[in-house]
Amino acid sequence: MVTVTMTIEEYEALMDLVRSANGDITSLMTSAPDVEMPGPKPKKRKRSRYQKELGRQLKMLKKKHPRTKVTALMKKAHRATRKVLKK
């Protein structure tokens, strides 16, 4: 581990720099060239009506049949979802 020693003047200068940033970390990070800022997060896609209903049906089936394999429950949920959305 590296040991860093500072004089009181250096410490005060560092603290003044932090205080002058007013909590804005990006202004401190711009001085470091090797640090990259993450870009904006991609927008999430809206869940379709079918996917919402499939989730409901699957949840109900899992509650009724907790020990059944998920693949079998998915088939039943798919059938139930088509039946509900057909109306």
C-alpha cells in the first residue's frame, strides 16, 4: 500500500478545491485524463400488452403449481394469455 504524506497547506488547498466544486464531482474528474464519463443510459422499451398479461398468467400459475417446470408453465401461460387477449 502506498503511503501519502501532505503538509497542512497542501491539505487545505485540496479541501478548498473540493469545497469550491460545491459537490459537483464532474468538475474534479475532468482534470483526470484517464477517467471516462459514462454516456446516457439507453431508453427502456415499453412492455407490450401481451407481455404484461403473460407475466400475470405466469405468476398465477407459479403460485398454483410451484413445483412444476417453468417450460410447462410457460406453455400454459401462453395459452391462457392468448385466450384472455382474444376477448
